[in-house]
Amino acid sequence: MISPLSQVPSAADHIVLVFMEADNPGKWVCWTDAFESGFLKCQSRPPRITEHPSDILVRKHEPATLNCKAEGKPEPSIEWYHNGHRVGGNANRMVLPSGSLFFLHVLHTKREQDTGTYWCLATNELGKARSRNATLEVAGKFVLP
């Protein structure tokens, strides 16, 4: 049986228990809604992607959505990456509360291009999970020599 060496106060609804045994090193976090017979029933889980984004072909200036869903306890936050760079929100694109990346209208100009490779990253206190890559392409684009 593992016994806590110390308790570190955190948010009002949970505490972090730090364990210091040779076969269980590290930081452990327990989120629970259940307290049974004097024992906490822990349900903490690292993130896991449950819906990966899919390749998408969209017309220039049309709306588009790349989906990403993840589960974990505590609930993971979702970040998006485009060609290796973190996607920031702007007037044209935003991460929805569901975790999906929404484009009001897909851009494909010399200055700004939404085309490329995207993936999402789900993160909570217990770890990270990265989705598969998805490609966003603009229909009818031509590359001139």
C-alpha cells in the first residue's frame, strides 16, 4: 500500500499527494467525486485523443472545422499546431470549447495561408497526447511556375 509522505494544498476542490516510495516515484494527482468508507476513490487519467482531425479540402474563403476531442481526468485542454507552430486565435480562427479548430473563412493569399498540416495536443496535469496529422487544402489552388 502506498502512503502519502506529504500533502500539497492546491485548488479548493483537490489536494496533491506526493508519494516517495522506490517503486512509485513522482507526483500523483487524484480528482474524485467519491469518498467511500474513509477512502478516496481516484479516477485520474492522462489525456487520450478520442477523435483525431481528418484531412479536409475546402474552397478559398469558405468556413472549415478541424475536429479534435480528448478525454482525461482532469479534463484536458486542447491546443492546435499548424506546420509545427502553435495556432493562436484571431478574428478568422478560434478553438471552440469542444476542442475543434474553426475557420470563419479559409485564407490562401501570399501573406497568409491556412493550408498545411495541423494536429492537436491535449494536456492535463498527468500528461499530454498528440493527435494524428491532418492536412487542410484549398480546392482549386494552382501553383504557378
